[in-house]
Amino acid sequence: MVSERSQVLIAGGGIAGLEALLALHDLAGDRVAISLLAPEPDFSYKPLSVEEPFSSQPPEHRALAPVAEELGARFVQRGIERVLTDDHLVELDDGSRLAYDVALIGVGGRPRPAFGQALTFRTPEDRWRIAALLKEAAADPDVRRSVAFVVPASNTWPLPIYELALMTGRRAAELGLRKLSCTVFTPEAAPLIVFGSVATEAVSELLRARGIAVRAGVRVHEGAAGGLIVTPGDERLEATDVIALPALEGPKIAGLPSDEQGFMPIDEYARVKGVDDVYAAGDGTTFPIKQGGLATQQADAAAEHIAARFGADLDPQPFHPVLRGMLLTGEESLSLSHSLAGGEGEGSASADYLWWPPHKVSGRYLAPWLEGRAVHRDPEPPSRPLEVEVALPTEWHEQPMALDPHRGPEVD
């Protein structure tokens, strides 16, 4: 079916792309020749960027060229402009082209500010502005200040807003800023409801203990006359400072199908619908929950399917989404886990680890690689699930938005 050393092109040097590279190196071996394509020279472990305003330490970086070389792949530092699917070619941002037998697109989404009148947590400069905010408050501790932490109603991953609120509250307490208050505004029905009721209760209790207020089930938008408006109620959001997560748009890659927001539709094996020999994983797909651990699971499903196509002796498994997230609090972390595919209870929350190795992102290959450990085939420790079924539509890839991350899974 295929020639020796078939060409596999991985576009994206983030979590999905690196997980795919590691997985294919393990599963396909010498059957494929891999090219890793990315516009930036480094892999940045962005989930840890929430700590930077409070620790002054940037997230971990790894140079991609030596990583690719170590894994027997070629690194090309270029962005992707278009995919010529009929010709099996990828056009790069310098006008050059690369041929592929199979392409895996893991370029992620495109973050943009959700509000013009808020500090958007997106870049290193934004992180330093949060540190400057606390420094300014410490310079005049008798002045009453209020900080609003906002989850936009559009596509985003809400967990970082709770980390920012918890760590801001902790730092304010350390500095003796008793007149600084923190409030989270979120369209979720309850804090991190997508992890299930057990996690929601644990997170809500932690927020209460830290004195952080939550306005759940609300949407924030910019008013016609300026300022931010909270609905329902159409009340003005009154806060000294507003910190918001970015909204996420799809990559909208020319030559590939996408929905109206630019996200690529995929099936249960992470194959892009409507084209041959192209897969996609991560935030750039139509799967409604944009989270690094789920991106690695999509990359694993794609890698298994690709390796099997090229002769690897394995039975490729479809994407079975298990949501694992580590909530950083400024002290101990809180591990949250929930099977979105149903049948495994109402989720779990623990100050102890719920997967192994206990990294921020629980990728089967990425987490052990970052820790310098061997691959751990089953990241989920044994547990006794509650006998409550949580249902994800069987054909989620036909109607991906049937799973609403703001409302959480349905309980049968």
C-alpha cells in the first residue's frame, strides 16, 4: 500500500504536535520519515504560564530542532499557509512546498482579546502586567481595589481563570492587601462544571475558603456606550481591574474544511472530514473543549491510526476523551478528572495525583518525556467510580457542539 519510509508531516510545535511526534516515533518507528513544521524554534509549556506573574519564572521551553533530531525527524521552522490536498503538498509561509503521504495538523487555535477594555491573559507582557497590578496595590494598601476575572462566552478553556484568581488572592493575602477583592465571572453553570459535580464542589469550596466570589451563569460583553456589561441583568461590571482569558478562533487553513469559526472537523480517529490523508488534533479542531490533555489524546488516536496504516502491529483506538486537569492554587494543586464518554461516575477531585506521571498535561508520551521517564501506558490510576453515567453523544464528531463545556455533561 505504501512505499518504504512514507512521509509524515506534523504541523505544529505545541502540545498536540509534540505528542504526535513522540507517539509516531514509538509506534511507527522506521516505517515513516517525519518532518516537524513549526513557525517558532521552541516548544513552550504554556499551561504553566499562569505561575509567571507570581514566581517571575517563565514556562518551560525546549528547542524543537534537537528534539526532532533525537527522534529521527526533520525540523522545518516555517508556518503553514495552505494544504493542496489533491497534490499532497503543504505550502509554507515563505512560498516553498513540502510533500507528504500523511499530514497531521496540530497548529492549535488563534487567541484574540475578547474585550478591548480588559487585560487579556495571553502574552508574557500580559503576565508581567498582572505582577505590576499587585505591586501597585501593595504600594497603597489602604485603597480599596476589586479585580474581576472573566471567562469570555466564546471558545476558551476556563481553568486558567480560576488559577489566576486563586494565586492573586493568595499573593494579596501575603502582601496584607485586605481591601483587594477578587470575583470570577463565568458563563459556566458552576465552576469547572465540565469536570463533573465532584470537581465543581471541591473547586467551589476552595474558592469560598480563599474569599473569592463567583458569578456563574453570566456572560460579559462590551456595552455600546463603553464599559463591560454582565447579562442577564444588563448591569455594568464595576471593577478596578479586569483580567480576561482570550477568545479562541480556529486556524482556518486554506485548502482544509472548517466551520464558520475556522475549526477543522474531525472524526473519531482525528481524520479531517472531507479530505484524504490529513489528520488534526488539538484546539484547532471542532471538539468543543479546548484543553491540552485532550489534544494529546487526539494526537494519540491519529498516531495509532497512521502507524497501523503503515504496517505497525496494533489495533488503533478511537479518541475517547478523558478530561484530566491540574488546578494550580499557589500552594498545593488540585487534580481533577472526568471521563466525558460516560459510564465512569461524576468525576474525581483530589489533592493527590489522579494520573501518572502527575504533570500539568497528562499526555501519554508528553508527560513522561518532560519528566525524563519511560512511557506509562495507562495514565489513570485504579479508582472506584460512582455508579452514575455521564453521557457524551456517541456521534460527537457529527455534532461536536452537542457537548456544551459551559453546562457540563448530562447525568443519566
